[in-house]
Amino acid sequence: MRTSDLSRAGVLLAIALAGPAPLLALDAKQAPTAAPAAAVVAPTPFQAFRSGTELLRAGDMEKGLTELRYAAEQGHPLAQWKLGRMYQEGDGVKRDHLQAFKYFSRVASDHAEVGPWTQEARFVANAYVSLGSYYLTGIPDTQVEADVDRARRLFFYAASYFGDADAQYQLARLSLGAHGAQKDIRQAVRWLGLAAPKGQYQAQAQLGRMMFRGEGIPRDRARGLMWLTLGRDAAAGPDDGWIVQAYEEAFARATEVERSAAYTYLQEWLKTQR
């Protein structure tokens, strides 16, 4: 056998030993390999919160709550707060004060140090006030028992760090002896004096009543009537009857001169709020 014949035989033997070529390699019309599916990107907490609120507004409670709960679990403070309010008020869900307490607790523990100037600040402060209010009375049939000292600490943080007017009013109430707390009229007047100018209507009414009567504060019947008028005009809830009564009593006892002066003070006040 010639050398060329040996070479040809060697090539044929190698092909035989290697086996048949893959069919795909011989198919010029082979379909291209499909690209891998794109990974699903989870929404950010903010996106979930925004989507949830829009769904709730559109009336889709189930999907809206799912989105809000996702955002809340990811630490979004407004989602946590909104769910707390919904459970607190029974807004779209069955009222559940323990669930509300848990969501407000998340807000307070996760976001206690947000800047007082930030958008989230007022919601965090409100969560502290809501928690304090729960501790004033406790939640029946739960482990959340009344603890006035703890309530005071929660109110104090919201009042001092965030400057929250509702917290300041609650501290004033405790300083006036509410819920068996020790009275401190001087502190009560201090907290009322901080809350009333911010528009907290209950503080306005309480400060006005004390000022009209001269209780723990120098008597000023005209200015006291002014604060009572502001409080009366904003009163709307079923628990605000005392405000209307205090105003009517003061107005009936005030002289025409005092009423006129109160009106003047009221006009000056309204100008500063524009």
C-alpha cells in the first residue's frame, strides 16, 4: 500500500472511531438559542407604597393592601403609618387596635431619628402620639396594658424632638392631672402655650378657659375668649362638647368691652396665619 493510501485509510479510521457528526452541526437552518428570560425586578418600597395608595384610591383594597404591606415590611415609614391608621380607624379593614399598635411601633422603632424637617417627621411623630394614647388606657384583651409613665415618655419625645402640637397637648392634659397623673399647672401652661399657636384647637380651648378664669395663669378674659373662639370654631368631634360649653360660658360672662377686645385679638391672629 502506498503512503498516500495509508494516509487516506488513517483519516477514514479516525472518522469511524469518532462516530457520526452531530446533526446540529450539519443543519444550516438551526434556530438560534433562545435568550434567557429577564429576571423579575422587585419594586422598591416607595414604588410599592405609591402603587398601593393608588390601588386603594381606585377601590382595589386587596391589591392595595398587598402593596402597602410589602412596602411596610421593607421599612417604608409612610406605609407602616398608613396601615396603622387604617387598622386604628377601621378604614377599609376590620378595626384592630393591636394591629394598629404593631404598625405604629414599627414606625417609632425604625424611624425615631428622622430629621424633624423631613417629610416623614409628622407621620413618625403621629405614630408616637398614637402609641402614647394606647398606653394611656391599654388595649383590652391584649398584652398592651395601661402605662401612663410610658405614655408620657412617648408624648415627650414627639413634643420635644419633633415639636408635635398634639403631643404637647397630651402632655398638658397629663400635667393637669388626667389619667391620675401628678398635677403641674406650670408645666401644663407651658405645653399649652406651645401647642395653641400651632393651631391645636383643644390646646387653644384649654388655654383660653384657663386664661379667662385665671387658673394657673394671669387672668386675661379678652385674650382667653379669643383662644376659646378659635377652639370652638375648629371643634367638630363628639368629644368636643366641653369646648363649646366653655366658650358659651365665657362669652356669656364677658363684658362688651372684653368681647370687642377678643374680636380685635382674633383678627390680628388670623392675619398672622395667612
